[in-house]
Amino acid sequence: MPTNRALLVTRPNHDLITQYFHKWSEEVLHAAEKKNIKVYDLKGKKAVKSELESYALTQKPSLFFLNGHGNAYVIMGHDNEPIVNASSSLGEGIIYARSCDAGQALGALLIKNGAKTFIGYKRKFICGYSPDKITKPELDPIARIFLEPSNLVVLILIKGHTSQDAHNRSKEAMYKNFRKMISSAASYEERYAARWMWGNLNNQVLIGNPKSKI
Amino acid sequence: MNDEDKIIDQIISDPALKEQLKKLVIERVNVMPDTLRISVGSDDFDKESLLNHVREEDEVGTQIMEMELDFLRGLASGAVYANE
């Protein structure tokens, strides 16, 4: 079942951190549009299982960018309703899940169900943030440190590079930020948050075909 | 599970070591700036709520202890500087 060069994004926004993910995903959507990649944007209340499965079946996107809460076996959509589980088939696309724990088990199950590659986190995806920026997530300097390297997974893929390249470049960006955070040039907040970045850096995993492209 | 994860699990599973770790983590969380929050899974925490979870040793508290231990082991082993 061949895929179409398209990006499907799920980005619920029913609580604080999903609002952050929702807003920060816009950078990726704009970049995809500039590359003339068709975008299916399941945002807010549209981030539900029925919509996702319908688009996966009819449009066969080559890249899935899933934002939301999760655990080892499920990724959530709007209002924390399950949107992807062990029986989900998303075609033969590449999947990046900005979600907790899905790299533990779900990623491998999605590969078994046909996906080419899964990139996600085997433990919690941590995001630090500044409480005085919650109404403007895009201007939050602490969240930026965590979410920019995460966006990079998808940004590198839509530039036509391999999944392995996307995974590596994202981890390199995380490490670069981490080194800045433990340097004397960092703010007190950044230095404290470095321990959380270390967790994300070590927990991002790639499962499946490392040579896949969209 | 890699070797590092196994070591962290062993430490967390040992009541005496976990108690020592808990005391250390409480001291480290105590210096978290009030101008910083953390999102773990579907929950958001400030310093006081993190401290409560660590004191209670609940799921979130244990995750925070594991995270601190992982970072400290990375500092001690030089792993944090080894990825140039």
C-alpha cells in the first residue's frame, strides 16, 4: 500500500502541555506547506481516533506527527481519548510521537502493523516551562529548549532526509541545548532544567527502518 | 532495558538505597527555582508539588528520583560530556 507525500498532525489542546505542543507544532506545519507537502491538521477536537483512521485509510500520509499524552500502549488525542493503540494500522508511514512512554511497546507494535519507522520516547517526555509564559507558549524560552529539538525530527524528515538522520539531528540539537544549559552562560532556570533534558535525550528511540524517507 | 536502566532499577528497588536517594532528591528539588515548572505526562508540577510526590514516593515521585539519579550518574561518569 504506497503512501502519499503528506503529513498528518494530531495536536489536541485540552490542557496546558497539549496547548504548548499545539502551538509549537505550527512551525512544522508551515515548513511542510513551504515544501508543498500536503498537511492534514487534526487539531483540538478533531484529534480523535475516527478522524485519524479515516485520513490514514483514504489519504495514506507518509508521515504522522502525533502530539498528546500517552503510555506504553496508547497515544491520546482530544480529552485524553485513545487515538492510537496496539491494533491501530496507520499504513506504511513514518511515525513520530511527541508523547510519553510509547517507545516502550507501542512503537514496535505499530511497526508490526505496517509502519516503516517509529520515533518516540521510551520514558516520559519532559517539558519544562515558565509559568509567566503560559498564555504565550511560543514565547516561552524554557519550553523552546525542549520543543525545538523535538520539532526537528519532523523538520528533517520533510526536507527529504532519512529517519535515522532525523533522529540523530534531533538528539544532537538536544545535546547542544543540554551543554548550553549546564554552562556558566545559562540562567538558573536553564541549569536546573538540564536534568530533564538529559532524560529526553537518552529516552528518544528509533524503531523500524532507519533508512525510510517520506 | 539497557545496563544503566537496570542499575537505576536496582537502586530504586533497594529500600535503604531508595531512602538515601529520596533524601538527596528532596534537597535537589528544594533548590528548584519558583520561576520554573515541569510537565510530566499529563500533569504539571511546581517545586512544592514535586516535593510532596517525592516524599510520598508515589509514581511521579519515583520518576523524579529516577531522573535525578540518571542525571547524577551521567555527571559522575562523565557521560554528559562524552557526546561531543
